[in-house]
Amino acid sequence: MNTDELTMLTDFYEITMANGFLNEGIGDRIVYFDMFFRSVPDGGGYAVMAGVEQMIEYLNGLRFTDGDIEYLRGKNMFSEKFLDYLRGFEFECDVWSVPEGTPVFPGEPLVTVRGPAIQAQFVETMILLTINFQTMIATKANRIARAAEGRAVMEFGARRAQGAYAAVYGARAAYIAGCSGTSNVLTDKKYGVPALGTMAHSWVQMFDSELEAFKAYARNYPDDTTLLIDTYNVLRSGLPNAILAFNEVLKPMGKRPKGVRIDSGDITYLSKKCRAVLDAAGYSDCGIVASNSLDEYIIRDMLIQGAKIDLFGVGERLITSRSNPVMGGVYKLAAVEDESGNIIPKIKISENVAKITTPCFKQVYRLFDSGTSKAIADVITLHDEKIDASQPYELFDPEFTWKRKRVEGFFARPLLKRIFRKGKCVYESPSVEVLREYCSMQVDGLWEELKRFENPHKYYVDLSEKLWTIKNDMLRTYTVD
Amino acid sequence: MNTDELTMLTDFYEITMANGFLNEGIGDRIVYFDMFFRSVPDGGGYAVMAGVEQMIEYLNGLRFTDGDIEYLRGKNMFSEKFLDYLRGFEFECDVWSVPEGTPVFPGEPLVTVRGPAIQAQFVETMILLTINFQTMIATKANRIARAAEGRAVMEFGARRAQGAYAAVYGARAAYIAGCSGTSNVLTDKKYGVPALGTMAHSWVQMFDSELEAFKAYARNYPDDTTLLIDTYNVLRSGLPNAILAFNEVLKPMGKRPKGVRIDSGDITYLSKKCRAVLDAAGYSDCGIVASNSLDEYIIRDMLIQGAKIDLFGVGERLITSRSNPVMGGVYKLAAVEDESGNIIPKIKISENVAKITTPCFKQVYRLFDSGTSKAIADVITLHDEKIDASQPYELFDPEFTWKRKRVEGFFARPLLKRIFRKGKCVYESPSVEVLREYCSMQVDGLWEELKRFENPHKYYVDLSEKLWTIKNDMLRTYTVD
């Protein structure tokens, strides 16, 4: 499968609707769609936005081949007018997005698409797929990296990833959100995410003895000698053999070992034993690498119990976000323009209050305390609304409007940046290094109470008075019985 | 990302080991690796093999570009001899695999690779990635399709899939294992998996009223009118409007509606109400489609409570295998050949008994009862061992060897088929239709006790006496204390 096939990676209903919109004469009506999510994975305090670069790649690559048109014609469902439209398809939408690496919260638009109904509807599936997955992995990686409290975390999950894209782009998202690198060579080659790796158990088994295997590895990689010491028995075989190899191969070359890796057993216990033995043998600079079904909860427990680990290799539980493998982002119609260009808000009602959408063409402002530079709240506004930071600003809970809070001494930053103007990309994706640094700074700007793994403080995401009034008036109108 | 980039989708350690094997003069040593898994997802009784066609595509596409070589040279870790080897890389391995759609069990080889160490090691990451993911989804889809008890199940999960490959190949695997189709257009175009879909809530919102939206849809798709009836209120608005649209648009054309879809609320309750109203309105042939966070457990409960549903649309819980999103397949060295071509078995010991590997170059036979044609047991043998079905065969548990069972009146089928001979593919992947039919027949050949969602009967996977003896002798030799 190739990137140029992604145009057809869409839900069938996007095509039936597009054809219907065109035939009904409303295909070129200007509409606004928002992508947002309703709850943070793992019950955390915030998610970390990712996947924008791949969303841009997809949007830039939108085109229908003759083969695509033939396939669709074969369905006997679509008008020739529509197939002609697809043949000449040119993306014309405006797109705004929150930049990758930004902490984001439920209910606020992460992506807004404005354009002809036929187009803005069509891109739903791939926008959701791309942002949902990478945001989920970035969110998980950020939790795991925080659990490691400054120690390096490597993403090691390719073999258990849900497909090749997940392996490559999951590793990218994990790096942006705080991992130190990956085992995935292609992610390094494509994006410069540092790739690392040394040996599997099969390396050890290919030699007549564990010691021979270790010495061979040290000979080949004297500057990068990390030995996997659990093929037979960590304390009785692996560790003593590793020290022998360090002494016999590296020492005469004047080289120092990088580390030993433990991939099974009670790693907390083994790491403490290994640390003591390595220190006694004069290798206090030799790191200890732990892998084997780790995640934020296990890493936290290991460190509480005093594990002596310098680098965590995290596999399946990161690359699949195993404890919460679905990011439920949705893409909803927020407004349409009438013939004169007036924006008519649209709302989706639901008996489930959390599923009611917020209408209108919107912007999101993050308010930071001027003294501490910590984020106080996000305010969703009409797109052209400004927040005057020279005046006190009154926040209020959109559900419980009597909960009010007056903020002063703050500055406000808009989160949605324009990335497409009339179908042309106007945004340059930063490198993963820049995004990683940006993410780290933005997470630093959140209060610690938001960073708890369980029961974090709930961050305020409020509506401006104007937007709240529009939404509330619409809700009143729609109320049945 | 494109298929021709997949050669570099590998763990970095595959490359450090390959380079090391070459430099140590053991790169061309012939080795045997097995891919197998240790436990069935969701605690089920069996998994369903899938992903072979994509594994073949990957193996056929193995080649290193100049860019790949330059990237690797830049690491300053690899010998020029190795980089030369990669430049002229030609895949030379023999590969055996269990065909897609086959029920498979823990501990038995699903894929065996025989070839030069440098190559057989290198392909580990992508073989695992490909087979793990599709097998996991096929296994989940088979459970969900069985829960639906003959009703159609459509795979609707693209927007929540873990990346684009997961969306496309997950939909393929789901179809093989029993789903009736997908929402994913690209999977239909590439593999002929029937794609379906009608409208989102946004279609309804784009018109002045729900009724107008329904009538417009029926006008556009008189032969495929399925209406989404929960945008406002299913019973008070959606269903009456759907019936009006059927009466006013379809009836005059002599057309019948296909269905109504419910995507929220208490679907069991709503489906019963809808059924009664549709029947009373003369639309007893109009189907009811249910979607919204379904899986095998919810479908089972809905049907127990008498839900009137004809088609289930299953999204995120299928495409991510949400309740068990990791398939833990591994790839382990099983044997090496000496200079004279003798096969030397290799074993990986672990304190965790379940993690001890089974050595040797192997075959797997499935024994079927001649009378019922039901599968009795799988027997792992040496590759060239034959099972003589004309004689009684004694099965025994490899752990508890006193558990013995004598079988008579059976026939035996080898499961591992050769798919590559000296690097050339010698297997033609069947169409998804053929695989789906094959899978259905193979699952029919399992006892019902294996098909329980929880606590299924444990299927026998035994070792032949010869293989057991080799393994046991090796275990005795390795035992340290």
C-alpha cells in the first residue's frame, strides 16, 4: 500500500454523501467541520496533539486516478457528473489545526475544515484516522516518559504495532511526546528519530557459548556494547559473562561498555543486584536497560521500589496504547454558510449531554498566568472574537454556569493555526526535534495536578459568553416536547 | 509511506546482528526460525491465521536502495563488506506458513523461515508485525461474527484504526474471518471486500429538515436506501420521517427500502420498537442496522434480550481488538545447520515454563476424526516425520506426560505449506472470498466447546514422541542450579 492510494482510504458513506450533495445542488455550499475528542485516554488530565504532518501529506495528495473512477463507476450508484467532478478534483478547503506537541483537552476543536460540503465531508475518515492514532500514542508516550522521571524511554514496539503505519508513525508520535528514540529504523531514516538496538536472544544462541557471543558483539561494536544478559540466567551466567567480555575485549581497547539489558524475570530485583555487581567490578558507568511489557504504571512501581534502571525499552503497551487503544475523536458539522456568506451555526443534539456539539466557526485561546506562565484555562470563542488580556476575564463553566472565576494578569494564545488556505498548504511542519522541545515546554506549562495518572484535576475548557449564548439558544429551540 | 520502504521497517538490532553475523563469518550459516504465539487473545479457544499475503508482498519486495545504504553508512557502525552485501541483497530463504483462515493454537509454528542467518534474522520484525496484527483482527472478527449468529457484521472502524495499514488490512482480515464487508473503500478496491455505507449525521444536518434529508437520500439511492434515524430522536422523529420518505419517494418508484440505522441510545429497546412500527407500516422487509461501540459481548447480550437487528456495524472494538489489542507472537531460533547440513536443534530456556521454545525444524499435523471430521488435536513433529493414520496414534501432554490418549479412525493434514523456495515465492494467495469460505469450513471443524468466549475447552497441541525426546534431553542438559 502506498501514500498515493490514501485518497481511497475513506468510508464508503463519504462517497455516497459527496455524490448526493453534488446531485442535490449543495456540493459547493461552504461548511465548517470540527475534529475534537470527548475524553482523555487512560483517564489522564490532557492529551498531546500529533499527526498534523501526516494529515497535511494526505490532504496534499488528494487525487482520484482513472482506476479509482472506474472502480466507483462499477458500483452503478454514482452520477457521471460526480465522477467528472472527482476526475478534476482539486482540494479547495481552508484548514486550521492545533500544532503537534500541544496539550489538548476534550471538547475543543483540534482541526477545523472550511470548504465546499463535498470536500470537507470527504476528508473526514483520514483526518480522524491520522489524528486519532498519533494523538493517542503521543498521549501514552508522554505518560510513560513522565513515569520514568528523567530516565530515557525507548519505543521498542514495532513487532506488536497494529500495522506498518502504526509502527512508523507511532514511533514518531512517541518521540515528539518525550521518548528518547525508537528501535524502528524507518522512522529514523524518514524523520531523524534516533534508532537504537543491539541484540536479540538469537545472537547469543548463534554462538557456542554466551561468553563467545558477548565477546563477538563487543569486538564488532566497541563503542556501543550493550549486552542482553537474560538468555540463560541473569545473575549466574549473563552478568558474569558480560563483565568478562568487558574486561577481555573492551578494556584492552580502552573502551567502556554502554550497558546490559534485562528482558525477563523480576527486573526491579535483578537491576539492584546487577548494579551492585557492576559497581564492584569497576563498571559504575555501565547502564542498565530494562524491557518486557512496561508501561507508566509498572515503571512508576519499579522506581518506587528502587529499581536501578537507566533506560526503559517500552514495547507493545506504548505502540498500541494497550490500556486504552482507542482514541475516540469525532468530526462534526459546526456551521454552514448561506448564499451571502453568513455563517449559520449547526448543532448535533443528543440525549447524552457529552455528545452535544458546539456550533459555529471557532477559535481556542489558552490563557496563561502572567506570573507563573502556567496555563489557567482554555476558552473556545467565535473565530474572530478577541480576548482582551488587559481586562479581567470571567470564566464560567458551560454546564454549571454559576461556577464562575475572574482571571486577571494573564496572556492569551490562540491554538488553532491556519495550515491550508484555499487548498494550498501554508504551514511548514517543524522537525521532530523542534516539536519534541515544544511539547516539553508546553507540558511544563501545565499545573502538576493535571499530570496525575489517575484522577487528575479537571482543566477548564470554557465557552466565551457569545458562543455560550448561541449554543444555549439553539439548544432551547431544538428541545422536543 | 510506501510498500517499497518496508525493507527498512525493521528493528535496529536486526541490522546490528546481521552486520555482526557477517563479520563473524556466520552470516551464511543456515538457520531455522519459527514464528508462534503463546496465548489466544481474549482468552478464546483458538486464533485465526491471517496476513500471509502481506508477508509475501514484503518478502518479495526486500531490497536496499542507495539511500538506505547511505543512511546506514552514516551510523559509522557497519562494515563496508556488510553494506556491499546489502547492495546486492537477494532473498534466498525457504519459508513455510500456515494458510490464512486456519484456526491456530498456542505454541505451534505459524511460519518457519530457513536460510542464511543474516537474512532469516533480518525479516523478524516485519513477519511478526504483519502476522501478529492481522491474526489478532481475524481472531476478534471471528468471535464477533459468531456472536451475531448468522446476522451480517460490517467492519466500520477505519477512523479509529491504528494507522492506515491497520484500517485496510484489518478490514481484509475481518472479512476472511467472517465479517460480511467493510466501510473501507480502499479494501474493497484492492481486495474485493464488499464496501458499504450510507450517511452520517452531517447529511441530515445539511438539509432544512430530517424529512428533506431522507427524501433526498432516497431519491439519490432508491436501490440502497438505509437511513440514519438517530440525529434528533429515533422514535419521535427519525423513524416516522423515514417511513414518510419510504412512502413518498420509494413507493411511487416501486422500490423497497433497505434499512434504518440506529447509532446511539438503548439500541436493544429501540430496535424492538422500530421493528414493530416498521412492520405495522408495511415495511417488514426493511432491515435494522445497529452500530455504536459493539463487540462480541454486547452483541451476545443484545440478542439474548431479543434485539431485532439484521446487521451490526462494528467499529473501534473490532479494528483495534480493543479488549485485547496486542497479539504477542514471537520469532525464535529453532535450529542451525552445521557445515555438513546436519540440523542442530536450539532451545531458549526460561524460568517461565511457557516461554521455553520447542527446538528443531518442524511440521504441524492436525488430526481429524474420520467420522465427524472434527479436529481432535494438533501434533508438532519433526519436519520430515510422517503420521501413519492407519495405525492408532498415542497423544500425550508435553507437560504432564501421564495424560495420554489413544486415537484411532482419524486422518492427518499438515498445516505448514511451503510459500518460498530459495527466495522465490511458490505460493499463490487465494482471493479473500476463497479464504473466507475456507475459514468458515475450518471453524466448523472445531468442537463447539472450543468456541466459548470465556473458558473454552483447551485444545490439544502435543509433540511427537521423537520431538518431545529431543526437547526433553536438551532441557536436562541446560538445567542449571
